[in-house]
Amino acid sequence: MKKKRSWLKRLLLGITLLLVLIAVGVATLAYMTGRSPSWYRTNVMDDKTMTRNYDSALVKLGLMQNWAQDQSNWPHRTARPRVDTDPATAPAKTQSISLTEDELNAVLWKEREKLLERYGHAIADPYIAIHEGHIVLAVTHKGTGRVVSVHVAPKIDEQGLFILSVDSLMAGSIPIPKALWSGYTDKVSGALKPALDAVRDNAAIETDGTWNQAAVVAARCRLVLSSLNGKSDDAVLFLPPDPKKLENGYPVKITQIKIENQTMSLVVIPLDFEEQQRLLLRLRAPIGESPAAPIASKADQQGNNATP
């Protein structure tokens, strides 16, 4: 009888300890998901600081846009007699830009009204962080009060192609298992495919050298679709001719990406005529077809590993 009682006591003790551990685990999980990550900041810049960072970002973006426009116009200038207003030398072959976390958030701050007008019923306090080699897009979910964040790593892969690697989705400080959010990425893919089909046939180059809205939308849809499927795509970025007119853009090739010290840095070069023709063929093609080699960051890699 004593042995039975001793066994029963050990069993009850074991069950009690297990329940305590479960309770502690649940409490810890609730605390960590409720705790805002250290990099998530709201209302940290006053209006003066915000405006200064916004103006700084616009100057940098303006220099990039002017360079892209000069690259597009240069062949036409050299094909006709020179006039006094023409630049004396060709534009630089490469251009770089570095935007700080504060500058990115200042640009977001200017656009937050449009964002919250559409999604404000569900989210609050959108924020962009540069953290541990990632660009982090974070919001406060109104229903739960939790900070939800997507951690994206922009990379140039070994083939010289571009990929937006979605490394994690987090609630507070806790990663959400991919199995729980992969269904939502499938829904995004399902919505983007018909959107791409609706515009790809209309992708075109305008007379002023910019690529039209259909081309820009097709390029963005293709990149997101490829990234959601863990694939790389053309190492191309479209620079709008005007910060207030984001529909059209000049395509440039990304050669370097750095995400460090709360700063995102890019180095780009112009696409040559042959690359532009290849890119146009790819943007007009249905998903799954690859009529031309992708645009890689290095010339000797352009013919390798074509992606849809």
C-alpha cells in the first residue's frame, strides 16, 4: 500500500510540476508577444526633425532621379549637334544612395495618412526599422495591441539576381512559425498573378525614356511573386522621374546592397539597350515563361539561371 501511495505522490508531483511549467511557458509567451521589440519606436522625432530627415531623403532621391534621367537622355544628346545647355561630359557610370532609418521613416510619415486611410481600422503606428541586416516593416495590430513585424533581407544572390528574402514574421519578440502564415502568402500570390496578367501586355517604354505604369507594376508583381516562392528575379529597380509621380520609372541595375548601421545603401548602373529589350520581353511574358535571360548585376552572369 505504501508503495502505491508513494507512486501516486510522485505522479501527482510530476503532473503538478508539468502544469507549473506550462503555466510559466504560457505566461512567458504572452509577455514576450506583448512586449514591443527594442527597435520599434513611435513618436521619436518631433516635427522639425521629421521635416529635416524628409528633406534630406528627397535630396538624395532627387539626385538619383536626375542621374537616371541624364543616363536616358545622353544617347539622344550625342546623336544631335550640341547646344549650350548640354552637359560637357557624360553622366557617371554608377550612382549610389544611402538612406538612414530616420529618413525612411520620414518618407513613410508623409505617406502614412494614405496608408492608414485604407488600413487604419486594423493597424496603427507603422514603422520601418533597419535591424540585423534586415529591413523590418512593423505595425501595431489594433485587435490585440501586439507589434507585428515582417523581416525582409534584400540580397543579390550568387547569380547576380535580386531577391527579397522574407526571413520571419514576428508577434512582439516571438517568431510566428512559417506554417501559420504561409497560407496568407499563398493568398498574396493568388491575388498578384491576375494583377500581373492584367498589365503585362501593356508594358512599354515611353518616348521620354521612362517605362510606363504597366511595366513598373509588372516588375513589382514579378519580384514579389518570385520572392514569396524563394526565387530570385531581375536585379532591376525603377527610379521615378518625380517623387510625386511614382507611376513611371527609369530602370537601373542593382549591383550592391548593404543593410547595416541603421542605413540602407544601394549602388546602381544603367541598363544598356540589349538589357532593356530583354527586360521588356520578360515583363510581357506570362508567369512560368522565360523568353530571355534575366538581368543580373554582373555582365558575365546575365545568361545564367533564368527565372520566370
